[in-house]
Amino acid sequence: MDSRKVKKDALFIAIQGGQYDGHSFIELAIKAGASCVVCNNIPQNISPDVTYVKVSDSVMAMAVIAANYFEHPSDKINVIGVSGTNGKTTVATLLYNMFQKAGFKCGLISTIQNLIGNQVLPSTHTTPDVISLNKLLWDMVENGCEYCFMEVSSHAIHQKRVEGINFAGGIFTNLTHDHIDYHGSFRNYLMAKKEFFDHLGKNAFALTNSDDKNGQVMLQNTRARKYSFGLKNLADYKGKVVENLLTGLMMHIDGRDVFCRMVGEFNASNLMAIYACSRLLGLETDVALTLLSELAPVEGRFDFFISPNQVTGIVDYAHTPDALENVLKTIQSLRKGNENVITVVGCGGNRDTEKRPAMAAIAVNFSNKIILTSDNPRFEDPYAILDDMKKGIELTATKKTLVIENRLEAIKTASALARSGDIILVAGKGHEKYQEIKGVKHPFDDKLILKEALD
């Protein structure tokens, strides 16, 4: 699908995407060696040495071709898709870790990295294109993997990147405000997520969060077997938080008490999704709970440390209003006395602008001091992003708000302001090891910088 990757005798599929139309690159693909072209429209200038196949939808054709070419790998491995606004990476990664520990060889497709057994592959998208996805699954099958746990983004569903994949199960974590810039409205975003569950087969399972009102929407038209998990509402797999500590969660699950090394109610919900999925995939209760208790947090997700002078540093990927509120509420519940909470937060450029003032308002509401800063501005003016965020700050809260565009200086300032016992949250980028400015990814690691500043 990318003319730059075409080699001699390749099949080139012309895709009409959001930014580029692959039909414009047909001639380049032929010059690079393509001997067959699949397209929606036959070009005016045709080459006598090339076969052209006209289809009504080249995206759908690509999904069929990719699955056929790689011998339908998703039929030979249990593929579990995790969809939702928050928690996808945590649930998919920890399911991979859990089943690896249980003795199964597994694959992982996630925002942070792709894994085939213990082999690490770089990740460029939350969900790869359908050709790359089938190739990954084929590699997993060839390497003896029995399970693949993967994140399924709303973009991937809308762009048909998971079309033709035979999922053994789908998990819905939650749905909150995000990606409205792409989908146009919250309803469109909801419908994109629902489409994933609509396409699950009758032999698959659909596992949804009973505590999220959108969970039932996901199940409305699915042919899959329906199950639920939850902490508050009735569910097939019910859990309860007994105690929430900085060292972890004491939970009551299926009549048993279990201590888990995760923090916060939002993670308790993620843990219930993991537990429920593991049971649906055949793990015994005691085995599942033992493995659940051994799981460590995912990098960049409530990733905390305590500095030599007793300041708690927390780095979290929270880049939506709901995720930021969940993390800050968890921090508030962990406070023992008069500790100050200092939050460093920004918003990404060329993304949903509506959430910017909301993010700032939440940060101010749950913090003693906030520093608005740059995230990944991409091709946008970082000061324009900060101006959008400042609209969420009420006049009475301006005294506890600083605006420092340079993210390095913002983290250093937060560290300088912190006293023993205080808590610093650096939100928005989590596991990312870069800052994207004007199309260039500059090395930048929130946790490393925060640790150095607090030493």
C-alpha cells in the first residue's frame, strides 16, 4: 500500500486515505517494479506490462488479499482485541504478561511495543495497517504463539485495519471524550467502537465494563457470547476495592482476597477486565488470581518512585480529561495529610482541541499547584495550545497556575517547588521517549528528567 516499499513483481494496492490518495502513486509503484495494481479507478495511462484490478473498495479488497496471502493467520491463533478510551495498553500488556507466566507463548500488539514471545518489535501505531497486522499474526503463528493480545483503536476500526481478522474475543474498557477531532462527534466515536463488537463472530466472546453505560451499547448487535466485569454494578465477574495504597490494591474477587501491585480504582477496573478475560480463556480461578497478584504496572501508567528527599514522582500517560481525573483522584485518595500535589500537564497538537480547557480545569481542581506546559505540539504553535488550556482556568485559580512552555523547565520547576512528602504528577506522555515538534521527534523521557531533577 506504500509505493516506497514496492519491489519487483509486487502487488500495489491504491488506497484513498485521509491525507493521501494512493491512486496518485500508481506510476511510482510501477516504476519501482509493481506488476499488478488493485485500485478503485483504472488510471488513464496504463502500462501494457501491468495487470490492473478494479474493485469497488480497495480497503476491503486489501483486507481480503492480506488475510489470503498470509494464509488466514487469525484462524490459527486466539486473537483478543481490547478497545476503549483508557486502559487498552494496560489490559493488553498485562494479559500478555499473565499468559506468558502461565506457560503460553503469546504475542502483543500495543501502543508501546509489539512482541512475539520475547522478541521485541517497534510499534508505530496503536493498531498496524491490515497488511502489517496479518504479517505480525503470521509471524506469531510461525513462532508457536497460542494467543495474541492487541489494542484496537477507533481509528483502526474506522479505517478497516482490523477487517477480516478473526477475533476470539473483544474487551471494552470504557468510553470518554477523545478523538472528536477525527470522528467529528462523540456519537461517531461511540459507533466506531461499537462496530468492532458488531463484527465479532458467534464463537467469540464480548466482555464489557458494566460500570460504563456504553458497555451495553457495545453488546446490542453482537453475535458473540456476552459477559461483563465491574466494581459497582452487577456483573458476571465482580470485584471490590478493599484498600487502595501507594504500594497496591487489596481487592475482593470471586469470594477471595487478593493483593495487586497496581494503584487506583481505574486500575482495579483494568484488573477485573484482565481477570475476567483470563477466566473466559480457561484459566482456573486460583491460577488467575495468583497470576493477577504478580502483575507489575505497565511503563508510563501510574509509574511512580520516591526521591531521596521523600518527594513522590508519578509519570502517567493520561492525555484525556477522564484519565487525568482518574489519576488525580487516586493521588488525592492516597494523601495522608498536608502533602501538596503539583501537576505538570500539556495537550498534544493537531488533536482534539475541545479537551484542552477541560484538562486544565481538572488539573487545577485536584492540585495545589499546576504547571501548564508543552506536550507533543506537532505542527501547532505550542503557545496557541496553552492559550486553549488557559480557558479552563477560572480567575480564582490563576494564582496556583504557572505557564512554562518548555517541558524540561516545567518539570524542573515542579521539582524545585516540591517539599518533602509532596507529590508531583507529570501527565500526558507516559512511556513516550520523545517530544514531537514540527515533524521531528526529539529525545525526551518524562520519568528520567523528573528523577534527575529530584535527585
